[in-house]
Amino acid sequence: MNETRTLGQIAKFLRSKNAGPFNLTLDIFFYNTEDYEKAKSSGVINKELISRLYHIDIDDINIIEFDPAAAIKISFPRRIPSGSVKDSDIYGAQQHAPLFDIKIPW
């Protein structure tokens, strides 16, 4: 069986926020340890994927799996510094949308 679920289905919440004016952080919190372990062990959430989704150099991406919270944190430099003239999201709070449709094998 080739069933998949999206992060939008298995994550309790997805969010993005600034980590200072030059960096962005994406947080994925799961409903439970089982869903977290399934997503983590799938290997789908990796630097290559984030690089493609956010057009960021792979070497600038940090991914931290935090088992005690059943969460994954992803950080990388913002393409446009927060508050600069061309910035359309000063708080970085609208950048998590591409994560919702990531498919995780189930």
C-alpha cells in the first residue's frame, strides 16, 4: 500500500517566524510521537527539499529534530532582511505554507 499523509494532516501546527532580522525559522509540531517518528524516519523532511521549496542554498539550512517535543525546527537565512523595503512579511509569519502539502509515506 502506497498511502501518504501530508504534513498539514499530521502536524498539530506549522509555523514560521523570524529568528532575528536575517534568519527564518520553520517549526513543525506533531500531535504525537508516533506521527513525529513516522515523519522523521521517512527522510522526506531534508535539506534538499527545503532548498527547493525556499530557494535557499543547501549549506545554509539547519534542521533540528527535537524528540522531547515531537517537533522539527528548520532555520535558514531570509532572502530579504526583515523590515527592508522589499520585505512583504516583516515577522516571517507567513512563510510556512509550502510545508502543508509535503507528503509523508504512511
